[in-house]
Amino acid sequence: MSDDTQQSRREFFASLMGGSIAAAAIAGFPVRGSEAATSLPEGVASDDPVTHYWNRPFSELVDIGPYTATPAEMERHRVYANLVLALLHGYFNGNKGGEIGEYPWQPSQRISGSGTHSVYAGGRYLGHNICCIAVDGDGDIIDFDFNHNSIFNSSVEHAEARLIKRIFSLADIHQDWDSQVGTDDRWNLTTSGKAPIKGEMGDNYGRSLSNVTIYTSLESCAQCSGIMTLANVKQVVFLQPDPTQYMIGKIMYRLSRPVGKEGGSGAPRPISGTEVGMTATQRLSDDYKSFKAKVGTGPGQTPFYKPPGSEADPTQWSGSSTITSFLCTDLALANFKSGRETLDTMSLAHADYRPEGQGMQSNAEVLTQARNFLNYALTEGRRGTPHR
């Protein structure tokens, strides 16, 4: 590695440490003093947000400030968030390496056999246990989707990206889950005939989802953040932070609108589950850290998966510590189950709360719809299909 390359890397790491020359020096990264500041790339306007943040600390770029909401509004968010967890529980599948083998982190999912010839519940692995729902401005649930990387043998079939595409198709045909199932005692629903996105889409597709909130189980990646930005989604509530995604949602939120401006067109505002009172967010984060510290194939570690017949050959074992492997474990499943139980037994402190505006649903109506939607999704919605 050349001296120039080494110096560039040192300055990059120094910038991530808050842009402080002193902090970088303390950490052992020599810098060039005032020369650390660099010129803007050609073509960047003086009023562009990139200009404002160019030589500022990274921490300032990702600091979007706390999300503020009333207790009634946060309760409403929790209803939808627990629905996401309930959907994950209902469609859970942890067989990342196949149905047969041994998953030391998934004893509750074993249905027969022993050792590496155990059989696990859930059938074929369809994709990672990542789910999201979309909710419109009135509080109506539009639809749901899951990560389906395995079905399509693709790394880009993410839940949020799939859901956004589906919403546009639903808006085009003016049909939603409620109007599809009609009156049916299994779901206790009545046909509303309401299209999920009101009005003709026409040429205004760039504004059609501006009142939509996405609730997702895992912090969104660059692809999904980008697609939601193009769709002008209002906000995205995520239930588990993903440290591998570099806070990309916050970065895009800041850089896609004028400095100091909140709301309006641009990337959706990321909202952590902890900001709306979801205790599951901290539990999932803590459980993932615990899993990551203990999983592996070395001494004192617990493998993630052992293929059939590999008891005597540790070289075949998987020590995967990825977040998608964690989402297959009993640790994750317990959190999803807790969310489903919470949705089933939830008692509302603000049942009559109704946001201002015509057609807005109360929190009580939102909870009833969420429970009905879960029944629909698990009986008719079908993961891995276009739904019905």
C-alpha cells in the first residue's frame, strides 16, 4: 500500500471520529492538521446539503434529532409495529441451511430426529425473516411483504422494495385486501371497496405515497431506502437496528432536503422502535449482540448450523454471525411471539384517539383492523405469492 493510500485511509477514519484532529491523533491516526479539510467536488451547488456537511463531523450528518409524538400517537405506532412482529411469528422459517441438519440455536424448532439428522419445522426457506407493512394516512393497512431472496436466488428481493412495487400495482388496479376478501366470518371483515391509494395515480406517481408509513422489522438498507425515497414515502418505523447498513436512512434523510428542513419531499424519516415505546427493539438488539458474541465454530463457541452427517467434521459447520442468521434463532422467534401475544391482548390507553382529518381511524379501530389483517394474511395473504 502506498504512503498516499495509507494517509487517505487515516484521514477517512479520522473524519468518522467526529472530524476531530485531536481525537484522531489520540486514536493513533496521524493527520495533516488544517489540510484535512477538502474542496467540494465540481458541480456541487453552494446551497446543496452536501456543501453544508462536507467538512463537518459524520455524527452531525446522521443526527436527525429525536422523533416527537404524543402518547396516543406512539400507541398507534405500536399497534402496527406489533402486527409486523406477529406476521414474522406466523410466517417464521429458520431453515437457512435446509430442513435437515442441526441448528444448535433453534432447539424449539426441531420436530423429529436427533443430532445432524434432525428435522425442523417451517419447510423450505423462502427468504430471511424480515417483514414490513404499509399504512396510509387514514390508518388503513395497505398490504405486507417479506424478504424473498431465497425464492428468487437474488440478493435484492427485500421486503420494503417488494412492498413498494406492490403498492404501486395495487394503486394501478384500485384493489386492496379488504375489498378482495369481502364479507367473511373468518376475518370479520366487510367490503369497503376503498383503493389503498386514493384517487387516480395518473402522472402523479411521485407523490402518491407521500402519506404512507412503512413499518419494517429491520432497519432499511441502501436499496430499500432509495426505493422509498423515489416513492416519496413519508416515514419508516424500524424495529431492529442493523449495524451493517451504515445509518444510510438517516444520511439520505438529511441529504435529500434543505439544511434544517423537516418533512416534505425526500427520503422517509427513519424512526426507531424505541422512539415509539417498543421494548422489543432493545431486546432484539441485545439478543443479536449476545448471539454474535457466542456463535462460531471455535473453542467455546456454538455453531449456527451443522449439515447432515457432519458431527465428526467441524470444518463443515457454519458459524455464521450475520443478522439474517440471528433472525432464524429461537432468540428472534421469542421476540416475534411476544409481539403477536401483545397484539392479541393489547389494552389501549388512548382507544378514542383519532388524528385530525376526515376518514381518520381511531386507535381502537386501528387495533381491530390490525388483528383482522393478521388473520387475513395468515390464511389468504400467503407469503411468497402476489396475495389475493
